[in-house]
Amino acid sequence: MKYPIIAYGDPVLRKKATPIVPDEYPHIKQLVEDMFETMYGAHGVGLAAPQIGLSMRLFVVDCSVFDDEEPELANFKRAFINAQILEETGEEWGFNEGCLSIPEIREDVYRKPTVKISYYDVDWKHHEETISGMAARVIQHEYDHIEGKLFTDKLSPLRKRLIQKKLSDISKGSVKVDYKMRFPDAKKGR
């Protein structure tokens, strides 16, 4: 099932997500499958639960599209439940990022190249890994979502001012996308 992507301006994107208790969410595998389907339908490489309106510590990534530059990412498809970034290391590097909740806006964002992360998979098996390169960037972007942060928060005050009208238009639904979205400030009956 494809969910509508929640657009910029919705309070769920600014809320720190709550941990998932295994017994309280028995359908986690189905939700993860639905999130991958939603992400692929929107041509994304990552999707966090708040982006489909669920304030829970869950995100999915598929970095296989970057395997031409980083061959080890050919099969890098994972779900991260109750993730905690333990450490970010290295010299920050810039990359032009976008976000499914903020369509038509891409900006250079600087992030550390390596992360050490603790998380559970869909079988509730615990993992602790160190991940580098593009996968680390995608993970950091999605992790920000479960912390109530957006990539636009990492921009300079000037850049934020320059894109403010576009951000306002997105929250009103004045944006063209080829996937289903829910806009917080859209006029009813549109």
C-alpha cells in the first residue's frame, strides 16, 4: 500500500518520534513493505515514518542507486527500527540533497562521512554498525526525520530566507509532484 507523503509544514515532521515497542506494533513487517513501496513510488532512496504521518522511530533506505560510484551499495536495502546514531566522524562534505516531503527544493548539505549506528531490523535483531559514504548520508538524513529535523535546518539563514516562499508554497500544495502527498495548509475542497 502506498501512503501519501506528508508535506513540509505538517507538525508531525517537527516532532521527535517515539520508540516502537515490539508487542505494541505486531504489523511492523507490513508497514516496512508499505514504506518501501511508497518510497519507490516517489523515486526516493529513503523514507521515515513521520513522512507518512507516523511519529515512530522507523525509517527505510535503499542506496542501490548509488552502486555505480560505491559498488558495495548494490544490495544496501534496510529498515532501521529505534535507531540511535552513536557517533558521526570525519570531515564534513557537501552534497546536493532533496527530500520527498520538500519537493522541488535541493540544497547543498554538509554531513560527516561516517556514522556508527545502533538499530533493530524487522525481526527485532539488534545491529550496531559503522557505515560510510553515501549510505551514511542517507541514514543521517532519515535519522534527522525521526528527530524532528529537516535538511533545510542545516542551511544558512540566508539560504533559508531565499527558499521561504517555495517552502510556503509546498505546505499549501502549490507544487507539482508525481506521487500522492498530503499538504498541511492546502485549501479544503481542492
